[in-house]
Amino acid sequence: MKTSVNKSALAIPTLLLLAALVILSVASGCKELTVVSADQQETVVKASKPFTPPADGVYMSMGRYLRYRQAVADEIQILSTTNK
């Protein structure tokens, strides 16, 4: 003889677990909203596509940008270790 499981009895704990997960995921999210001004936004440009920049400035390739970013990070690391 087969015993059947009452599906409604399993639905309540499942819904409670789902509600707890939603609350935890929302609570652990971003604490504040950060607005980035238009001149600080990052725009990825595909090769051989026209690009009109939103502001005057220096635009560099991804490779050069990554090297620049690494150099800045290294300098920040050096400064933070010497200031301690």
C-alpha cells in the first residue's frame, strides 16, 4: 500500500524557506545607491563602430586602460603600506 504525501503540508515550509531567502538576499544587497556622473561612466566600444563621446577627454584602448589601472592600484598599495 502506497502512502501519499500531502503536498499542501510541504508547501507551507517551502514558502517559509523561500520568503526567508528573499528577505536575506534583499537585506544583504546594496546598502546605498551611488550615482555616477555622466563624465565618469564607462562606455565599451566595439571595433570599427562609430563612437561619439559624451564629453571631451582622453579615450584609450582596453589594454592601455588595464595597464593604467594596475599601475594606479600598485601605487595605492605602496602608499597604504608606507602610511601605516
